[in-house]
Amino acid sequence: MRFRERFGEDPPIPGASGSPSDGQLEGLRREGQRFLAAGDEAITRALAGSDSEAFLAANRQQGGQ
């Protein structure tokens, strides 16, 4: 019998507390900002110098592909 079936909930994660400290939150915010910046940069690089009309024409579906 699994923990969830027996007690109706997921087992506790060792070392995990209910609320992160201020230092942990700040670290998570910085990491999130880095992910957003990396995503923004990837989108900018993908779109920079591209001709969107040519891209759409080259990738247009035909015949229910």
C-alpha cells in the first residue's frame, strides 16, 4: 500500500519547510529573472533579422499536414 492510498496525501519531503526564508525567496526571484532574461534573449535571437512573411510562407501547411 502506498503512502497516498493509506493516508490520502503525498509523503513529506525531507528537509522541506512550509515557507522559505527571505534569503531563499530572493534567490528564487533572481533565478526566475535569469530564466526570463534567457527566454527573452532566445526569442529576440530567433526573431532578429528574420523575414516573418518568408518564414510563414515556407512553413505553410498544405493538404492537412
